[in-house]
Amino acid sequence: MKFKICFLMLFLGITTIGISQNTTNYKAEREKTHSLIHTKLKVGFNFDKKELNGEAWVTAKPYFYDSDTFVLDAKAMVIHNITLQNKKLEYAYDGYQITINLPKKYTKEETFTVYINYTARPDKVKEKGSDAITSAKGLYFINASGLDKKKPTQIWTQGETEGSSCWFPTIDAPNQKTTQEIYITVPNKYVTLSNGELVSQTKKGANRTDYWKLDQKHAPYLFFLGVGEFEIVEDANYKNIPINYYVEKEYAPYAKQIFGNTPEMMQFFSEKLGVAFPWNKYSQIVVRDYVSGAMENTTAVVHGEQAYQKPGQLIDENKHENTIAHELFHHWFGNLVTSESWSNLTLNESFANYSEYLWQEHKYGSEAAEMHLYDNNQLYLTGQESDKNLVRFNYDDKEDLFDLVSYNKGGTILHMLRNYLGDEAFFLGLKTYLNEYKYQSAEVPQLRLIFEKITGKDLNWFFNQWYYGANHPTISVSYDYNLIRKTVTVNIYQQQPEKFQFPLTIDIFEGNKRRRETVFIENNDASFTFNYKKQPTLIQVNADGVLLCEIIENKVLSDYIFQLKNALNYGHRREALLEIAKKQDDKDAFNSVVAAMDDTSYKIRILALENIDLINKFSKKDAIRKIMQMAKEDNKTLVKAAAIETLGKLIDPELKQIFADGLESESFAVLGKSLVAMYYVDKDLAIKKSKELPDEVRKILATPLTRIFIEANDESELAFIAKNIISGMYLSGTTKDKALYTKAFDRVAKSNNLQAIKNLLDDMVAKGIQYKKFNFNQVMINLMRSMVSKQEKSTNSNRERNIAIIKTNMASLIE
């Protein structure tokens, strides 16, 4: 599972607080009274009622003890009939579980197959969602009536964590494994997707039955079915493994641009792990209104609409590429070997998170991987979740485990373990773990024992502090120089209550010469003395950026200038640039910012462009010429866009041709920044070009267009602006964008533009419902109240009508 909701949580500032680690609410692994063996399903759909009519044949046997009862999870279903060998069985059903009375006591050597005829009613399910998965109905009907002409009719499932038992009876636990077959009957116009191989398709009148089969065992939460009008785009096979993409017709021409690295990813991961891709096909499907980012259903991965991108976006950056790698890697970590309990979720999600680093490192180099690791760590460090253990047996709800600790922190911990053990031992350990527990479930100690057996090292200290403990080191650093002996002592003091042990790299620069020392910290207070020939120009702690930590040290401007120029790690250069940018009145500082525009990291170049001070521009002509050159020639379109934005702030008509050239760019980032820059030198041309854009492009460029239309006070575009305000206010990545959309909200809220008001309210209601578990419905209610207040103070002739509409929508969010 790749989740997107953490971004919403961070930007809203309404992050759910993790449960205290000293709670007594211990959650044990699901007891295994029976073992699933095989699951056979036949399903059809009642679109009008949003229900699934199903037949299930569940084959199982007692796990160890003899048993004459069989309990299956089945949420909010109507159970019509249960039989065994065509004989009716007595059962009790409480809306959550079916307790079936078997005709005799079965031993662990005896299998039986129970037949269940049932109707699944997902809208009756009362389970709540999680930070990662905003709903838990298991089965979702999208536009089932077909009345919304702007949205296709689709059906899809979401099994993690216990959603599969919302659409078929099963033992809905990660420590169960079963083979499966499923017959899906749908109208002929629809395509279906499920796990494994499509064995056959049988037409009967207006309907068709597709038969899917998976002969390898996997966990019930990984079952999937998808139905809709999809184009199937075939990619190159990897070692006879079919690779397909299921997308809506509009995106079929771009499917290979979005997902086309999949075959290479499959080869890379297979070779890196030393374990071949273990399944018989690999399909990816993009669905509407998905409840999370993506999900690793075995051989049938589902993605949300954010996967859809047009060439103008992809030329800048495939924002979904890491998610594609993440879900593929789950087919080893999570699907082949599964966390035995949700407490051990790290064995699924931390590995999938780390796969993103591995892919970036392989495909784009070590610097790209460093940039990814830095961003990954910052989400955790700013996410207010450091009080949580990675392996948590004490928690309020299993859904709470899908957080920045299980994903981001866990991925970084694996990177630290890899660094400590070395690549050969680390990847041999992963290969051994996968082979030893394939098609089974596992717990974290089993991973530790494999690494210990391979390396001969005791790793309890590492797993105790990083897996079974919380927090991370906060390190205070100071330096003592002995000029007579020519030594420097580096003092390390850990400020957090917990004591961490860890290796630490220290780079010592003597002039431009660098040497790296590696030390091992065992106590909260440690000192290390190093000789030097020439007094060090800079000492860089955590020089390789591997350790997940926060560092506190005193540096002056000259230190940061040297660090920006010479530090190897992206994070250290980024840190230095931001500090230097605060002091550009100093000539050396300004020149350092200019020099950073040549940095090998495109993110550093963008940061330099965003922060350069061009006040007194006539004395900074050389820097401006450099920025002009970047706007024309940088090999990264995102850097070109940043350069154009920086030039646009100068409001210089002589730069008009650069902006005009940008208006012809294939890059949407360059186009958007060029429109805004052009507005300030040729307002009429910018507005004309903005209005001429196709609707699909206008939607993608909502932020720059909103900036132009708000600045121009263009009443005719308020309806367009209104559709994007809530996302802009709460999901925008910059303070400037949030301020823009706050201004846009104020403009719409007090306007008399009925369509704009309705568009804004529709979006507020939809998002208030979607993110209700984060109290976002209350956030929207408060905004609506402010809209009422603004209308009351306005001179609008229709303000009473507008207020009534606002209050009606407000009522729909009030319980």
C-alpha cells in the first residue's frame, strides 16, 4: 500500500495523534484455529442496489486442534445458504462473523469445503478507515447508476486491512494464505481484472463470465476484482510474464509513458534480490475515487487517479514513479512473504518504501536517491509521530499502523541496516529471508535471525532501538581544537531521553582535501579526537546522511559557504544554501547562491533560483544573464520553470521573448510559470493565452491560472477558480500558493457568482466527507460559516439566496 493521506495530515495540521506506547491495549496475532487452503468464488452485481451476489467455496482444515466449528469473517452480508457436500449446515451470524457447525470433528489432516450463498452489501459496512485508507467498505461501486456523464461506471475492491470479508466470506487475517479462483459475471461492455491468469471468457447474451485463477497462495487481503470500461495496454513481457496497464481510453496513449519502467523495475528487483518475480502476470489498473494512493493486490495492482498524467506533466517529472516501484516491490515483501500480524507491518511497508530509494539509485544515480531519502526523512521528522515504535503490539486500531513510522522511518532504518552490514550481507539476507518464508508469513525476529546467521553479528541492539523502540537521535555537536598538538576533538551529545547506538561518518576537510572517518557511538556522551596537518576548514557530521537524526551545531556564514561548495551529501548542501540565502547582503553569500545554480542536484538549482535576492538588479546583471541562460538551456524543465518564475519577478519587458518562448514549451511547468511571468509584462497576451488553453490543460495549470485571474479580477473565471480552492488551501506545497487560494476563497465567498459558489461548495462537501475521519468535515463547516458571514456583509442582490445554498450544504456535513 502506498498512501497519500500523510500529506493531507501535514498540511491540515490536524494529524491524528499516535496512541501512547505504554498502553495496555495489547493486540495479539490472529489465532489460527483453521488454515485456509483454497477459495473459489462466483460473483455478479446488482448495480441498482450496489450489491454483490456471490457463491463461495471455502476449503480449509483445522490448524492443529480437532474442531467441529468453522468461523469466517463476513461483514454486513445476507447469508442465504450454507452447505457441505450438498447438506445444509447450521450457523450463527452476527453481521461480522459466521460461526458454522460442521457435521463432525475434523482433524488437522482432514480438509473440508464449505459452500456459502450470500449477498454482499458494502454500503452497510460499519468499519472505519485509516490514515492510509480513507474508507473500509471493501467493495466500491462508482457511478453505478451511470447518471453522472462525466464519470465512468466502475467496481473495484480494497482488501487491506480487513476489507476482503466485506465482499466474500474468509478468514480475513494476514497470517492466512490461500489459492483462489473467481468467476466474474458482468455486462459485455465491461473489462474485468483479478489476481492471476485469465483462463477463459464465456459470453451468454448481454453478459460475459471471466474466469480468473491464481495457483500460488497469498493473503486474503490481497484479493482483487475490478470492473469497468478500460483500455488494456500491453507492454513488453519480462521473461514471459505479461505486463498490462488498464486505463481509461483518454489515457491509453500515455500508459507506457506513465508505467513503462515496470519491465525494467521487475528485472532490477529480481536481480537485486536474487529472487525471480514469483507470479505469473503483472497488471496495473487506475480507478476513480480510489480510497488511497495505490494497493499491491497480487498481480493486479490498483492505482488512484493521481497516476494519470499527460505528456506535459511527464516531461517534467513522473510523480507516480516511486509508487509504481513501491507496489511492485510488495510482490516480494508483503505478497510472497507477508507480515504475520499487523504489528509487524514493517515487513511489508518499510521494504516497499525502501524500494523507492533502490529504484532511484539504480535508474538515476546516488544523488537522486539522496534527494529522495532526504524528502522521505523530512516527512517523518516533521510528522509528529516519533513517539511510536516501528513494531507495535500496543495500539488502538490496526489502521493506525499505516503511518510515517511504518513507511518513511522504516524505510530509512533498512537503509541504515544496509549501510552497517554492507551490500553483500544485506541483500544476501533479503534473498535468504524471501526463500525461507516464501508463500508464508513472518515476524521481525525471523528477519533479524537470518541477518545474524549470515554475518555472525549480534543485532539485538539494532532491532531493539530501531524496531522495538521509538524516537531518533537528536545530536548536539561541538569541536575542541588543540593547535599545539594539531588535533580536533569532536564531541557528540545525544539530547533525547533514549540512548541510541549507531555508526557515524565524519568528513574532515583540510582546505579542499576531504577524509572520512567512521566512529561508533555507544553512549549519550562521546568524544573522538583526530589529527590534522592543516586546521580543518569544515567538519561535517553524518556526512553520508545515512543516520536518521537531527543535528544541532553552531556554524558561521563562512562554514555554510564552504559546505555548500564542498559537501557531498545533498541534504548538507541544501541546509547550507538555505542558511546562506538569509544573508545575501554579504557579497560572498550572494555569489555562493549564484554558484549553487550550477549544482549537480536540480533541486539545489531550483532552491537557489527561488531564494536568490535580485534587489538592485542593475548591479546583478551577470546573475540575471545566468538565470536567462538557465531558462533557455537547463536540461531539467523544472529548473527552466523556476528560472522563468525568478525572471518574472523583475517585471522587465526586455525579458518578454523568454516568456513567449516558454508559452510554446511542451512542459506544463514551464508553460504555467511563463503565463504568470508574461502577465506582468503583457497582461492582455497572458490572459488571452490562458483562456485559449484546452480544459484538460487548464485543470492541470490551476494554480498559475488562478494567480492570473485573481490578479486580473476576472469575474468570468471565478467558477473555474472555485473548483480548485480547497485543494489549493490545504494541499498546496508552498506558503505562497496557500495565500493565493485563501485570497481566492475570500473572493468567491463574498461574490454573487452562483456557479462559483456552487462549485466551491460541491468540492467542500466532497472533501469534508472523504476526510471526515480527520475532522475535515468540521473544517469545511467552519469555512462555510465564514462564507455566510461574508455574504451577510456584502451588497449582493442575491445574498439571501446564496446564504440559503451555503446553509443547505453545511447541513449535509453536520451529523
